[in-house]
Amino acid sequence: MYLTEPLLRLPIRFDADALKAEMDALPPRAWVAHPNRLPGNEAVRLVTPDGAASEGTEGNMAPTEFLRASPYMMQVMAEIGAVWGRGRLMRLAPGATVPPHIDTNFYWRKHLRIHVPIVTSPQVAFTCNGRTVNMAAGECWAFDTFSVHQVRNDWDQQRTHLVIDTVGSDGLWDLIARARRGENEAPRLAAPDKAKMAAPRLAFEQADPVAMMSPWELRHHVGFIETLAQPDPELPALLALLDRFVWGWTGAWSAYGPQASGSGEYNRLLSHLEGELRRFPLDRMRLRNTQALGRHLAELIFNIREKLDRLGQGQPAAPARIQPKRIQDHFKRPLFIVSSPRSGSTLLFLTLAKAAGVHTVGGESHGLIEMIPGLHPRDRSWSSNRLTAEDATPELSEELASRFYSGLHDRDGKPPAGAVTMIEKTPKNSLRVPFMHAIFPDARFLYLYRDPRQTLSSMLEAWGTGKFLTYPNLPQWPGPVWSLLLVPGWKELRGKPLAEIVARQWAETTSILLDDLEALPREQVCAVAYDTLLAAPQETIESLCRQLDLDWDLELGATLPISPTTVSAPHPDKWRRHEAEIERVWPIIEPVEARARAALARFSV
């Protein structure tokens, strides 16, 4: 459901301590991993179809056993007064993030999301459409899910929110209207009330017996696209085509209604529209949230095909997909910064992202990549983060490229127009060079070398903080929660000292990375040393930009700012805190380190 404001604090608040007491009373089994396996994200299911243990969003929504055991949470929902869909407690581990994304599927066309923070800190940042806030404990917020949004927990403790979805109600829209007016009214405290907790007046969404959308619902979706579409010379013709399609749907509805006998005619109309849409540049045409217009057409209109197939009792048809142009028409020589974890790649990435004309997704793309079915280690028997050219199927390549392109923006926050140069930095991609090269054949790879003593020390520090968790529920891993990337052969590290674990992470990653870089055409690989970047930032960045055909027009200071992922104050000899541990594992490192230095010399210009 689209809101005209990115974030709205509603004029009602709740007792966070009382909510926390109920949350703490829940059994450990209540907490489950995020359905998309986002690292550091866990949830308690509160409202689900039939109150069962599922991630579904459609059907007879009902409270689970965990919501029924939490009377004040039910009072909170009753005080807001909406008709409720899916509801959860959502927990974010220290250092964990929810990466930048936009909720685009059909569910979000009808729903908005309410947040009530329970345990939080000013170090937790929620960003939507460029606006960043800290949602304080007990407050009540709504936000625009159709805008780019993300969450980052830089706190050293877990952040937990009560998060519930709704189609709305008169009472909720009244709260939203009052928030929009900005009258700065003091939020009303809805404290725990025994009478209200004993008999909460709650309404839940129930299954819709209509299997397909009516012409009036369809026209509403088309109007939504028209309202949010960015100006484009092809837009009037596209809207005229959609209007004609709606009138055809209206005629079919008049003859058949939502009955199974009309499924063939409805499918014919959809197929005809799909063919007509191929003449439009749907990958170029965008909505105001920077998403491709074609993606929303697929979600809001073509999703009906699955229901039509069920109605007609025929074989399920392939999902309607509006094909974009070739990937090469979207990306112009992407640049992937590759290195072992904790090598300083964030600092290099953030600096190069300031070059004129380049585009990034704003940070690391762990979630963007691993949310695609088949790319998460869970879908690969937890083997590792390794991906090769064989994994780059046409369908998967198209999906990944589309997700990248949809999230891109330049240094001024503007979305791409036409083919652009993307810069990407995610340490796990050091194990995915052949995969990325297969998808982006003209991509360049920038190898960042850092003294492994410094890198190993930083990796040990990262594991110790608990802020760099990647796979909290890694099967058959009895040691500390897995941090940083997952290397091939990780199962052999069970029971090993932490220093040996990080040494193997570094050595395995670096060996695989160097093998892959050496297999590429020489002109697609370059290298830089982290120490060189620190010693002479301006000269180093200017030199890199000349090699990479990037436009650099800024003046850097004598020293670069501290990277946002830095754990403790930087110092060249900081690694000596772990000197004894590093010395013990140096035989693992030494042969690979010599090879890495040779690669730095070979790939540097």
C-alpha cells in the first residue's frame, strides 16, 4: 500500500517494558529464522494462516499460540484498530542489516506495515526513501514499502520490533491522517489494561472467495501505475494499451464473472497484452521508486494467471515474465572489488563510489544475491559461498542483473538511465568471480591486497564482536556463530581454534580468488594495495580511475575517513594484539601470502 510519506510516526504509543516482558516469556522454540534466511534476522510468528506455523500471507489469518500467550500485544493491535494480516516479532542481531530493497509483490499492493519497537537503541537506523530515523521504544510507525528501505543495527545488542501488516481501517487511517498533518500532538499512551487484555477486539483478514480480480480492482491497479510512473515519451501509448485491456477484461467479466468457464478468455486477454507490451521499453520505463515499470505490471496484473490455471483445472502455465533487454544494455563494464574479508574493501568502495557517473546499490549485496532461490548456501546443501559459471543460468542471470539494476543510484542518489557503470563490493564475491564474469562478460575485477597479518587480526576481532554474523543457524556447526564468508571445506574446521578458522578462511578465499583472476583476460583485472591507498589517497584513486576509465573530479584529504565497518581505532601495529595467534597459524598463510604479493605486482600498473 503506497504512502505519500516515507515514514510516519503515529500519535499513539505503548509500554515497551510490558511488551518486552511478554516477549521474554516466550519459549526459545518460538524464534525461527527469517524466511529469506537474511543473516542475523529471526522472528516469532504471531499471525499466520489458521494460526499455524507457516510463512503464508493468504487465507484465514489467525493468532498463533505465541500471540495468544501475549495479551498486551493483542491489546496493542486492538488499540491501533486495524484488520490484521501477517504479524511477527522481528529480531535483528548486533551488526546485522536488512539490505536496501523495495517490496513489490502483489501482497504489498494491498498492505502496509506497522512497526512498534520493543528493544532498540539510537544506534539502530531505519532508512526509507533517503530519510533515516531511529524508531524509539514504544512508538508506533508506518512506512512506505514501495520506496527503497533498509535497516542497520550498529548496536551491540539485539533489536526487536513488533511488526504487523494490515489492509487498514478507518481508525488506522485516522491515525495516519493526524500524523500527516504534523500537528505535533502528544502521542496517547495505551498502557496495559486488564479489561482490554482480557477481551481484545481483534479483526483478522479472511480468505477471499473470489479467485480473480474484478475489472474495478484491475482499473485501480492501472491507475496506481499511472500515478507512480515517471514521465516517459512512451507512457501515453502504454497507458492507452492498458486502458483497452481493462475494457476487454470488463467485457469478459460481464459475460463470465469470476467463474471457471471464463478462464480461457481471461488468459487470451493476458496473452494478447503480453505480446503487445513487447514493443515497449519496459526496462527503461520506471516508477518513482526507481523500480522498472514492467516488474510492477508483472506483479499486479500477470500474477492472476496462476489463479486462472487453478480455475480452469489445466496444467500450470509458466509465470508471465516481461523480458528486459540484454543484460549488456543495462551495464557498462561493471567493476567488482574483490578481496578477503576485512581487507579494507569498504573504504575503497565508498571512495570509488564518489566518482562521477558510477552507480552502486549503496552497500554490500549479501541479501540481494542470496534472496534469489538457488544462491543461498542453504539451497546448495550448505557447501559454501562458491559460485561458478555453471551456476549462471539465463533465468538466474537475468534475475540478478534486474535486482542489481533496480537498486542502483549514483553519488547524488539518482537512479540509472540507460547503461551505467556499476561498482560492487561484497567479500563473498571473491568466491564468485567466474559466476559474475559469466553474467557480466565485460566486467573488471579490482583485487585489493592487504598485509594478511593485519587482515587476520581484523578477522579475529570481527568474529569476537558478534557483529559480523552471516549464518547464525549453520547446520552441524558447534562452534561460535559463523561469521564472514563461508569457504569450501568449512566443515573440516569444526572444533578448531578460532585463529585456525580465520586463517583457513583467508587462505582458501585468496587461493580461489587468485586462481579465478589469473584465468581472466589480463585487461579485466587490476590491483591495488590497501597501504598504498592509505598513504596517498588522492594519487591512488586518480590512478585507479585512469586505469578503469572512471571520471574522478573530487579532491580527497590527506587521510581518508575511518570505514563505518571499523571495529576499533586503526593503527599499523594493531595486529600485534593477536601476534601470538597469527604466528601459530602462519604456516597456513605463508605460501598463499607470497602468491598474493606476486599477484599484486602483476596486476598493478
